Amino acid sequence: MSALLAVTGPRAGLRYPLGAAALIFGRASSCDVQVIDLSVARQHFETHFEDGAHLLRCLGSSNGTFLNGRRISPESNERLRPGDVIQAGTTVFVYQAELEYLRGEGTDVIVAPEPITAIQRRPVTGEPDATTARVLLELLAKAAAGQAGEAEDPLQRALAVISARFSADRAFVLKVDADGQLGRVARSFGQGPIVVSRTMIRTVIEEQQAVAFGDAAGAFLLQGGVSLAAGEIRSLLAAPLLYDQRTFGVLHVDRKDRHAYTVADLEAFAAASRLVALMLLATSGLEQKRRTKRRAPAPRPLGDSPVFQRLLKEAERAARTDSSVLLVGPTGSGKEVLARFLHEQSPRAEGPFVAINCGAIPEALAESELFGHEAGAFTGATTAKVGLFEAASGGTLFLDEVGATHKNTQTKLLRALQERVFQRLGSTTLRSVELRVIAASDRPLAHLVAEGLFRADLAFRLAVVTLEVPPLSARPGDVPLLAQSFVQTIAQEIGMGEKQLDPEVLARLEARAWPGNVRELRNTIERLVILSEGPRIGLGDLPTDLLAGLDQVDRAARSGQTLAEVLAEVEKAMILRAMARTGGVKVAAAEALGISRVTLDAKLKAYGRGPEKKFRDPSTAE
């Protein structure tokens, strides 16, 4: 389905499907799509479907609606085309036309919507013949003659040989699931996007025929704000990979020349598919054997507060896909814990979870750490090294503090994420990976892009789904639950007996703002567990610096305040703090507090805080 992809603004990374019905985009809650952006009008623009195309109409906003940098008139209906950029205030959308695609290991897989006529077909089932034996021997001999460094993945090496044998620009293997649907890319060789034909897929999978196409039209896709031209792909060869009379994969090569393949090429290609089928089965078996040795699943993130439970539900929905996820939240708020949760809830749970702190890698070592190097690539490189991209293949790569990545590394990272291929330092061999990327940042990437510190196209690629991780101060009710869990875990890790926190200590911990978030809370609990004597941790075990900020209850008791007065003070402090941290955006503040916008308006009015007031976090005065 066609859609508008938000690439900047508060909801950057969200995709809004466009159907036949008219949709109104604006700041008002009555809009079909609410855009929480103060520079967006209450009703800013409208999209509707007419004569087979989506049309854009400005609804008379004073800030205007811009299409590809041109301000459009409220009277006009502008026809949308793939890649059109729509700007409303500070929010920018990209129009994505209705093209089916699958995210694959080598790159994005584009399924061409137009039919393509096959010029030749050959069945692949049956007993091996002389042609099969000859081609298998030829390919095996060439694969065995490869260098040792390239032979560590026999299937990858076989694709290289097949690509050379058929003078192909690209060669790749697509997996097919048990329902006969095209799945992920198992291996790929060559550069550029992977393009397949709908007709070819149906013929190969359902009819188990090897096919040759003589003139395949190119395709075009704008995905995540990055243009991918399919190239002038003209000739295709494709064959099913069979086991027990079931198609479990497709071998595919393509080139730019028209009508480049003969009947003899098709017969040789069908024979080559037998070898690839055996190699893919063997490779899949080895990968499954490795995955059975993975570590135990990570525990579910703790938190009963509404704002945190909402975050977990969003994470569970995002985990079902392979889309890149960006976690945005303050330092120490638990972004890596949430990343592990996303991995454990995904179909990649049996694969590796590889984490890297991008801000801790020196620029000179970044490429080697991410992509690996060959022996002799630089002084001191005495042996080959596998990079983190390869280590995470089949699983999840977590890029923590991605906003601190150096500019030169960002360029290389973008290519690897976009095409899912890379080269080790000192190597000319293209390697492909099949993984899911999760990134984390303590600041929205859109802010870093505006400051010139981060590439916009890389930000779009990483923030397909954006999840906002709240600070611990936004969910104080979770502090006792986290504290008690940390006590049990830490006591067990360091070999101490069972420990318990007194209720008075839990109350003190809950009253603290915790500017260092969950990480600061855990470090505090670890200190209490180590230094306390006996099975219980009481007020006397709390350090002076912690007590200094936790005496609100004692002060209230001495001053004679009622419970209602104390609760009113706490409520006011939390509301003003939420307004300060969301920049005065009421919808966002109400969501963080778990209350309605109407309730928030009433509270602010009672405090005498109108829209002209600037909000300051009261905890900063401590």
C-alpha cells in the first residue's frame, strides 16, 4: 500500500498508509493523522485518491504546504509521484508508491509489479543427467580453487563462480517459506539492488521450472528517504532449489544485456541449481546447529507503569518485523535492555545479539571493528579478523550511541545498511550479511541532523521505527519493583545471602528524581548490598548523599502538611517536569504522565501556567 513516510519531526520514522479514502493531516486530534508539531496547522493538508493516483491538497495553512520545495496553492490538487517530498512546518514526509519489497541480506528486494514473459522454461525435477554432472564438476573445481580466505563460506564462493560463469552482474539465493512465499535473501554476490519479477517467482516456485527472461524492465523504489535505482536489468535466469519435491529457495542471476541467455545457458543454470540446493541445505543445517548453543533468553524488562507498559507493547509489535528500530532516551534509561528484549521477541531470537558502543570506538579503528580486516591490511594486522557485522549475521546488531559515530564511518555504515554488503579492510571481496539493526541515541537523530552532526539519509535508514524510552523520573512507581529485583540479582551475583529492602528505604528511593535513571538506581543498590550488614537494608544503610535528596516525607511530617497537600506538591512537580522535558508539547507530556490532555490543561490552568509560560524542570534546582 502506498504511504507517507515521516522523515523529520516528532514522529520521524512512522509510515502512514494511504488508501482510497481521503485523509486529513494536521495538529488537531480530530484529524485522520495527528501530527504533533507546533508549526503544523490544526488542519494542514489532505490526501485523496482519484483516477488511479494519490492527490495532495493544501488546506490553507498560513505556514504553507510544500511539494518538492514548491509551495502549493490551496486550490490545486497535486498528483503524487514516487519520491515526492512533502513539507508541513518542520515535518517532512516522503511519498512511497505501492511497490512490494522484502528486506533481504544483500539489499532491498524489489518485486516488479509488471508482468514479464518468460522466453524459455526447463523443469528442474528428475534424475541428474550428463549436463548436470558436467556443470557440477566445473563449479566444484572452480570453487575449490578459490583462496583460503574466500572459502570459509562455500555457498558465497559458489555464487561468485556462478556469477562469473553466466557473466552476471548479480547472483543471489532467495529463501522460500513452507507456504511457498518468498522469504529472505540467504546469500548474494555483486552490487546493486536485488530485483525480481512477480511472474518469475510464481513460475519458479509453483511450477518448479527454471526460466530465462530476455527483457526485464527496471524498477525504482524510494525507501526510507534513500533512492534505489534497479539499474537497467534486462536478462534474468532463475531456478528453484528443491528438496523432497518442495521448493525451499530460488537461485537467481541477472545482467544488463538484452536476450543474453541461450537455451544452453538455461540448461546449465538448471544444473547449477542442484549444487546450490545441496549447499544451502548443508549451510542451513550448520547454522541451526550453532543456534542451538545460544545463551538463555534475556529477562523481560521490568516496569508496571502505564508509560512503560505502552512502550513494551510497541516494542513487541516492532519485534515481529525486520525493520530497523531507533531507541531514543536519556543515558541510563535501559535502551540496551529494551534492545535485547526486541531481539528475544523477534524471529531472530536464536541468532546472536551483538552490541557495540559507537561513541567508544576511535575513528581510526571504527571500520576494522565494524567490518573486520584481512591479515596485512595495516601495521599490526597479523591475522584476519571478523567484524561485528559478520559476527551478528543471522541475529541482531545493536549500535549504541549511534549519534556519536564519526562522519566518515557514517558513510560506510550507510552503504552496509542499505545494500547489506561490505568489504573487510584489505579485501576486494564483497561479503553479504543477513541481520537486523537496532540503534540507540540519547538525542533524537533529527536534532543531530539539523546541527550537521549526522547524515540525514542514515538517520532515515535507522529510524524506520522509533521508540521513545522514558526517564526513570517519568515512571517513579517502577522504582520499588526495579530496586527489589536488583537486590536479589546482585546478591546472587556476588555470592551474598538473601537481602531485603525495608519499606522506608523503598519509599525514599521512590521519592528520588534519579537523574542517572535506571543505571544510577542499579549502581546505588549494588553499593547498598555490598556495604550493608545483615539480611535487611534499612535507613541507616543509606549514604549521606542519598539521604540529602530524600527527606521530603520527613519535612512534610514536621511541617504538619496533610497527605493531600504533599500529593498535590508531588503532582505539580511531576507535571511541570514533564512539560519541561517535552518542550511544552501538551500531548506528549500528557502521554508521558498517563493522563488525558483535558486533565493536563485543567491542572496547568490551576497552576497559572498558560502557553506563554516557559517550563523549567523543578529537579534542576536541587
